[in-house]
Amino acid sequence: RRSKNWGGADAPGMGLTMLDGMDTAWLMGLNDTFLEAVRWVDTELNFDQDINISNFEITIRGLGGLLSAYELSGRRHPVLLGKAQDLGNRLLRTYLKGPHGLPRPIVNLKSGNSFTPPWLTGRVVLSEVGSVQLELKALALLT
């Protein structure tokens, strides 16, 4: 369902399910679907939005999706790396603003403000912090 999966009310214009599935489309040989997604990334994907989003989810689905699609497609679509770098720069602010060097769980991609939801009582989830290191290291190596 393109209306929801390609950028619904929770993350307008971000298409997290589509980003997350680009590598699968490539591996399955769905070239037209993959190229349609690349065109959408190039013309529609916009991370400069005033919304609060899970740092973990946007990292594994957004950043991970862009980077894996870029790598699997033989680095033939530089727009994927460019968008990944834009997102990575926005996420980096959560590491710089936290009191302990760990990213806060929720980030506003436009302002860079980040916070911990009340149910975590000021803590971070270490499994989230640890598991996003793969995407962040891949981005560092590629850029």
C-alpha cells in the first residue's frame, strides 16, 4: 500500500518500509521496482521534517536500507549514499547532545532535538545503541 508504506502519517515522505525493502527487491531481481524506489529516493525522500521518530527505527530501516541498496547495486546509484549521508548527519546530533555520549531514543530530524520517552525514565536501551553500530560504521567507511 503505497500511501502508508511510502510515507504515511507517522513519517510523511520517508517511506521507511520502501527503504527497508530496496535490498530485497534487488536480491529478488525486481529491477523495475528497485529503480522506481531509487527514483522516489531521488525526487521525493526528504529527511528535513519536523517530526519525532525512533532513532533505532530510522537507523536500521532508513539508513540501513539506503546503504544496503547502494552496496548491493554495485554503488551505481550515488543518490542512495547521498541520502544516507544526510540522514547520518542528522542522527549524529543525538550522540552529541546526550549527557552520556549515547543517543537518545527519539530524534527530531529537522531540529536535531532528541529526548528519552517517559517510559524509559531517563535511560537508553543498550541493545538499540549497540545494534545500530553496523549501519553507522558502514556509513563512516563509505563516506
